[in-house]
Amino acid sequence: MCGRCGFFSAENVLESERRGLDAYIAVGRIIHRPSLAERLSSPEPPAETASVREKMQYRLRTEEGREFYGRGKQTVEPVFGIIKK
């Protein structure tokens, strides 16, 4: 399972939960420069009947999710970008 390399699937999320892990896996492209209103607003919680994908989208839009997911851009990804060049 990879939390930052585009391997979102319901199976990956459910397996992470089964192992006691909180997964933060992107379900698509995330806007790098959201508007101020988007950054300051809180997302609406998903319905109980929401899919795994919708629940993950919510998790990534929360303050905790944005902070956690953003850390990867600061520590790991720049190193891989340098190596690729």
C-alpha cells in the first residue's frame, strides 16, 4: 500500500483500517493552491451511506488531513524530484 503514489482503492483503505492504520490516500488530483475560502472552510461530513472514496475525500479535506498529506510534499517528494533529474 502506498499513501502518496496514487494507489487508492477501497481494498487498500479497508486493509489499512484492518491493520489499525489511518490511511491518507489521494483519490485524484489535489489542488495545490486552493482559494482562501476553501482553506478556511470545514468540509461537510460524509453521509453514513457514503462510499469509501467519498469518506477518503472528506478525510483529506479536513485540517488534519491537509496537514498530514502536505508533509509528504515537504520531506519525501522533493528528494525523488531531485533524483529523477
